[in-house]
Amino acid sequence: MLTSQKRCRGQQQHGVTLIELMVTLVLLSILLGLAAPNFRTWIRNTQVRTISDALQNGMRLAQTEAVRRSRQVVFFLTNNPVCSASQTADANGKYWSIRTVPLVAGAATETVQCGVIADQAGGVAITGPTAVCFNSMGRQ
């Protein structure tokens, strides 16, 4: 009987009590509530940065192609996902296209490359020119 009492007194309790768990959950929810607005701002900034990077990369490619081909090249926004010579410029386009400018009137244009601005940044509005033309020296 003496050995059984010593064993009961020497044992320690393992685990977490319900009160400790509830306090931890309340503190975690308060921290998440404070961080949520900053997280939304971070996501929004990331979407804007993604679109601006896509536009900048497309325009740099158009500028490079103008110098490489030694002729005028136009970068424009469009809503047509198909990369073809029949694309038209659109102010709020979700896609971009690079096309050569004909050297003489009536000559065919050549589509250099097309791309998408951003797949998951639907709430970002793009303002500014619909098209940018680069001359053979790479200047606007």
C-alpha cells in the first residue's frame, strides 16, 4: 500500500487543460484579426506588381524586337486571346500583343509575340495608352 501511494504522488500530469487551449485560441484569433487587413493589402499590392511586371516585360520585348528587326514595332493591349494578325487594340485588354508596322501601305503585318497580362488579378484596372510604338532605334 505504501508503494502505491508513492507512485500516485510521483506521477505528473501530461497534456493541455481546456482553459489553456481556450486562451491560446483567443490569442491566436486576435492576432489573425489584426493581421488580416495587412494581408489583404499585401495581396492587392502583389496583384498590381504582377500586372506591371507583365506589361513592362512585354514592352521591353517590343523595344528589343524593334531594334533587332530595325523597323517599327507596336505593343498593344487586346481582349482577343488568339495570337493572330487580326487582333485589335482594346483599352482594357487582358492580353498583349507585339506586331510589326508595315513598311509600305497595304503590306502585311507580322505578329511577333502575344501574352497574357495576369490570370488572377481581375480587380486591377489599367489606365494609359492602349498602344505604344517603338521605332527602329528602340525609342517611343
